Amino acid sequence: MGLWDKMFGTGASEEQVAQKRFDELKQKYLTALNVADREQIEFYNLHVQDNKLHIRGIAPTLEARNKFGEQLKLVDAAESDVVAEIDIRETQAAAVGGGNATAVTYTVKSGDTLSKISREQYGSPTEYMRIFYANRDKLNDPDKIQVGQQLIIPDGKS
């Protein structure tokens, strides 16, 4: 069995295959993800399921959500391998009575990742982007957190 088989063939674990597919789709939709970042759309879930890239997030305005959707269609008009559920913050704030969500502070420990913290706080590692966006003032990259850092963990209700 060669390295290719171990990484992506018969010897590859499901996690490796899923990570490869995630990386492929992330690269394919990179222009749309960049538009989302520019438009300040906060992703709180970005994962591969049923061989499709699933994106859940919150846009600050309808216009921002529409720009993101237009870019998705430019990449793949049929959107055959992407599912995007983008709520609008204005709508959510009204629905929860002004958006007064609670949050807790978490101190990063050795060995922590945002996925690990997400699993502890929300029961799922895929919610790590919620933590990242709540701490954009302190974090530039979700993969780079430091021991001792104080992070805001938003309320578990979405």
C-alpha cells in the first residue's frame, strides 16, 4: 500500500477522506468565502456532510447575504456541492428580543483548540467558528490561540 492509498485510497480513514473533501470544497468556494469575510458574515458551522460543503452563518444585512449567494452561484450556478443557510442578524435580534445573548469567558489551556472548546461548550466541535467570530478582536486565525488567552464563548443557542 502506497502513501496515496494511505492518505486517500483504501487505507485512508473516513476522517482523512472527509478532510480532503473539505479542503477541496473550501478551495473551490474560496472566492465566496472571501466575499463572506468582506461582508462580515459570521460562520458558526462549516463542514462536509453527504459530500457537500455545509455553511451556516449570520449576515449583518440582507444585502451581505445576497452578495454571498451571488458569489456562490458564480462558482457553481447549480450549487451542486454546497448548502448555505445564512440568517440575517437584524431578523435574529428581533426574534430574540433585541439579541441580548449571554456569554461566558474561557481561559485557553495547553492542548486547547477552538474545536475542542466548541465540543466542551456546545457538544459539537463544528461550532468553533462561533467562538472565533465572537473573538475577532483577539484572533486572526481560528487555528492560532494561545495558552492564557481569555475568549468569549457566546450562548449555546443559535
